[in-house]
Amino acid sequence: IRSDIIALNGIIDDLFELAQLDAGGLSLEMAHHALADLVSDTLESFQALAGDQQVSLRGEVAEDLGLVWMCAPKIGRVLANLVSNALRYTPAGGMVQVTAVRQAGGVEVTVQDSGPGFEESDLRRVFEQFYRGEQARSRAAGSGAGLGLAIARGIVTAHNGRIWAENAAEGGAIVGFFLPG
């Protein structure tokens, strides 16, 4: 019962955040922050789970990344959602890689896993609220409610950024986002 209550509380929090995003009422306290620190903190927070699942969790941050204009707690939430999803679908012995690089006009962050990737028919819908692809519908594959990527999209969009999902040529999924600045 306790774990069900915790899971329901998480869903309620997610629904509240989605409602704020949809209403344009999300409060973003923007400032220059070190994205490298957010990546490091996210990797550290998921290291135990990755170890339990026998998944290698790695990060690579470009030295020239510098400070990024963002709401650090919200971008931290995006990173956590993306890494959590990647771990959920990566089998034992697999790998999740977080990469952050500076590009013309901003920064790009990608989370790549060695899982099965997305079904082609799911790619255009993965950021919809409550959408769970065919592989994700079984409880064995994960217990999410289909809110994490929708929340990530809303936060990135509120930063005037963009987010995408694709399959890696070598297999697995890549979900990335770009923040201007």
C-alpha cells in the first residue's frame, strides 16, 4: 500500500506540473547555471539504480559548455525524466550515455540508451500526455503513466528550446533537447 501511495503521489505531482505547463503558469526562475553540474548530479542520483539493473551509466560534458541560461531545477527534472526512461528500457549489460555539448546558439543534451529503441509508429507521439508505446504497455517494461516525456517537452518549450526522440543507427533510443543561449 505504501509503495502504491508513493506512486500515486508522484502521478499527482506530475499532473499538477502538466496543468501548470498547459496553463502557461509554470514559474521559471531563470539564471546562469552550470549544466555540467546538473548532468553530474543526475548521473550520481541514478548510479545505484543503474548498478542494481547492471546498466552502465556514463556522462560526457564538453569542456566549453560554460554557464547556461535556464531554470536549473526544471532542467534537472528533464534530465531525471530522460535518464529514468532510458534506464527503464535498457536491459542488463546495456548502457545509458548522457552527452552535453555547446552548439551554435545554445547547448544540446542527449540521452542515448542501448535498449530496443522506439517503434517507428510511436516516434511522433512519445511526447503526448499519457502516451505509452506498445513496448511500454506491459508492467514488465515499466510502470510509468506516460507523463515524463510530456513534462520534459513542456519544460524545454518553456525555455524556448526544442526536444526530440529518434532511434540510434546502431540500435537503442536517443532523446535530446536544445536550449538556446
